[in-house]
Amino acid sequence: MVAATLLALVLHAVWALFLARNAGDLAAQYAWTEFIRRNPDSSYNLSWYGGMYTVSYSVLSPYVMSLIGVRTTGVIAGTVAAALAARLLERSRLDRPLMPALWTAFAFWCNAASGRVTFALGCAFGLAATALLFPESPLPRRSARTAAVALLATLATLSSPVAGLFLGVAAAGLFLTGRRRDAYAVVAGPAAVIAGTSLLFPFYGVQPFDWYVALPVAVGTGLLAVLVPRQWRVLRVGAAVYAVGVLLTWLVPSPIGSNVERLLLLFGAGTLLAAALDRASADQPRAVAGAGGLAGAGGLAGAGGVAGAGGVATGRGPVALGVRLGAGGGSGWAPRSSPWPPGRSPRPSAT
């Protein structure tokens, strides 16, 4: 965990000090931050394309960035997210969690390099929610844990609607593998936020999602569901749910579009690497349970391995939301429930 956190901190500091430019998605972060600074009480931004409600972009992120700065927010969010992912890998009982943790730290730096600060903030909250699910708390503490998970999942969605959608994939993986109480805790807040903002502050923009991008993501995610160890039930189920979600996102035009690939770009390759290392050590029986948060939203792992380093480094390639975020399954460290939970951002709502 320490090595991955330090790597993430150094990489994000280099980005903030020397590489960050007011271009690409980072330009959107600065635009919304400046708008909120000048108009903190305004609910509608007429300067953003044809105009849109501020909450359609993000409820919290512009205010956080206006308070502490865009780059500072990116450094803190990316480093915290990488640290939480590393912690989840340590809890997964993998023999060699270091390499997947370092790769995930690098993937978060790639996310920062693409300028997606708002999404990084949502990922940090989402991974924090996931971290509370592993290991499962004893019964006397379960209510407090459930409340904390629900609060953090809500904050994740208030920060980034895309992160909230990925948490929905994690919730689906939990629900379909028997952890229904945890699934409700993960999905309640995001569902309320997305439904509420969609009804009260509707937005009708469409983010492109070409078939030649959607197909590799869907196929790769399906293959990953087959290739990971059978014990990782939440991940396998979540990956299948995510693959279906990718196809639906391609079939039904919406503001989500190619944003659905972000899950895979962040966690896919790291998940596949962890699975490969786990298979290499398969001769040593052990319980594997807690890697959930990393693979993102129950199916976060997606087609990451297929996307590979190239996909992560360039911000393109097949992807997967499960939180961002994933979740695990089972009771305690039982092997049967070892989970791995957790492109171009939409112009109208780059979250």
C-alpha cells in the first residue's frame, strides 16, 4: 500500500507541477470551477454548449475545485483512490499484490493526465465505500458500516454521475451473489441522486459511442468473466452485468456513451494481472476475498486486460462503471465469495 501510494503521489505531483495544461477534459474542469466561483448560487450555465444545469455535470466537484483548486483536487483524489485500491488488494490475500497495486496507481495517473479530475473525486469516494465492505463487519457493527457505505456511495455520485453508475454494477454483482444488504447500501444513494437530478434537472445531450469501441469492451469483459478464478464470484457476475450494460449503452444513445469505458481503463489490466498472479500461486490454497473495490463496481474489471497498457495510457480502448468501483462477496474471507468489484468524456457532462 505504501509503495503504491507514494508512486501515485509522485506521479500526480509531476502532473500538477509540469504536465497539466488547460486543454482537453482539464479545460472543462477549469471552466466549471470558474463558473461556480463567479456564480455560486446559479443552477444553470448558459456558457456550456447550449446550456445545462450545473448538477447535470456534478453536484459537488465544481465547489470542491473552486475551494482548493483543480490540480490540488486531482492530486488528492487520485492519490487517495490509488491508496484505497492498494489497500483492497492487500486484503484480497493475494500472494503478490504489489504489481497490480502499482499498475492501478499508474492508471489513476493516466486518468489525471487526461484531465478527469471530477471522475477521480468520484472514484475516491466510491473506493472508500467499497473498502468498508471487506472484510465483512461483525453483526454488532454492520448497521454503522451500512450507513457509512451508503453515505460514501452517495458522495461518489454527487461528485461524478459516471462513478455512481459504476457503483450500480458493483451493487448488481453483490445482489446476484447473495449480499443483498450490502447491495442495497451501495445502490440506494446513487440511484436517488441520478433519478433526482435526471427528473428535476433533465439533460438531453448524447455522447458518441462507436461500435468498434463498444464491441471490444463488451467482448473483453465477457472473456474476463470467464478467465478470472471461479472463487471471484462477485467479479464474474459483475463483469457479465457490465458487458450487458456496455451493449445497452451502445444501443441506446445517452450522455453516458463512451464514458462507460473508463471502468476498464482504470481497473481492467490490474485485475487481469492480479488474476494471472493468483493462478500462478494456485498450488497454495487460500481464501481470496476483498479485491472487490479494485475491479470496480462488481464488474469493474471489464476488458481491462484486453485494453492493456496502451488503452490505459492513451485514454482509449475497451472499458468498463462498475466504481468505479467494485465489491466483494461472501462471508468473511470465504473463498467462495472472493470479489473484484470497483474515453472520451461526454462533452455536455464530463464527469
